[in-house]
Amino acid sequence: MTTSARTIAALAAVGLMAGAVALGPIATAVAWCLLGIAIALGWPFLLELPNPGTARRVMIVAAIVSAPVCYFGTIRTLAFAAGGVVVAGFIEEMLRRDGRPRLLEQISGTVSGGLLVLVGAVWTRVVMLSADGAEISWVVCAGLAAAIACEFPVPRHHRHLRPAAAMIGACVGTVLIAPAIFLGWPRMILAALGTGIIVALLDSVLRRLPPATHRRPAIATAVVPAGGAGILAFILSYLAA
């Protein structure tokens, strides 16, 4: 899968979250459940885990559970679900019959993927927590989309410029949406800086993994920023509550 295709997939994931937010918390929960399953299908292969099926099952269950947990529960409930992911990861390893090669790598990959899927579910809480949750989400999505789009043209041999490109793109995206949705300069600045930092950090971490040339791991890589940005949207909505 080419870099341009991954960029398009990342922008599509951000657009899906923005559209789901407009339809309400139920649509937001369902949208992230689908994106979480997309991550689950590719994450074990992205990390080259020795037993991808085990990790995939745990992550898919986490994605499905995340929707009702965030809709009917609270962030505290989500924390309990995160603990359940850790327990489920160890139980799955106990049930393996292949000699459990590279056990530590397998468990860390399974748990990190499951927690990543759960973290993205906070988008639902953003819509439900404050009256302007949808507006906050759109501002974060605009900054995130612009950061991803500006980071893409940077050539591979100039990767050190990607963080700056992401920060500039996030600021531009936030400024462009400001005439339509203005949350006050403090939160707008935080949204711009936050989305730029999220894209830059994730790029720094993910590029250290094996190259995502196949479709499923590449899609997982593309969807991850949309989940990470949910934390920033939740912080902004919490400040507004």
C-alpha cells in the first residue's frame, strides 16, 4: 500500500469520525467500533506478532465492547474495561498451544492494541459530555486532517521535517475552521498544538515499526491518529463542561 493511499485512508477515518459526530453519540460509538475493528485486523501484522489471531480476537472484542461502555458508562467504566483487556490478553496466552514463542512481545502487542482501541472510544464521551462537543470534535478533526495532509508531501529523506509540517498543518486547519466554529482562542490554540503533536508523535513511533506495505497493517497505521485525537477532544470538552 502506497504512502498516498495510507494518507487517503487516514483522512477518510478522520472524515468518518467528523460525520458520525454530527449524527450523535450512537453513530459516533458505531463509527469508532468499525475503525477499532480495522485497527484490530492489521495491528498484529504491523507488529509482526508470533500469534496474530490471539491479539486480533482480544482487540476485536475491545472494539465491540468500547461502544456500549462509553455510551452507557463513564471514563471510570472505560478504565475498568482497560483492565479487562489486560486480563483477556493474559488469558488468551494461557490458552495457546503453540509453545508460546516470544511471549513478552505477544502480550505487549496484544495489550497495547486493545488499549489503543479503547482510547479511541472517548469520542463518544466528547459528544455526550458538553453542549458543544460536536463543535470541539470538528475543530480537532480539522486540525488533524490538515496535519496529516501537510505531513504527507514531506519526502522520506527529509523525515526530520515531518513534525514541523504536522504542526504547521494543524495550525492552518484550525485557523481555516475558526470562522465557522470558534471555541475561544485558548481552546483553539490547544487544539492546533495538540493535533500537531499527536500526528508528529505517532509518526515518530509508527515509523520505527516494520514498514506497513500490506493493506491491513497499512490501514491500521492510517486509523491510529483518529483514535489518538479523541483524547485531545475529550480534554477540550472536559474544560468546556
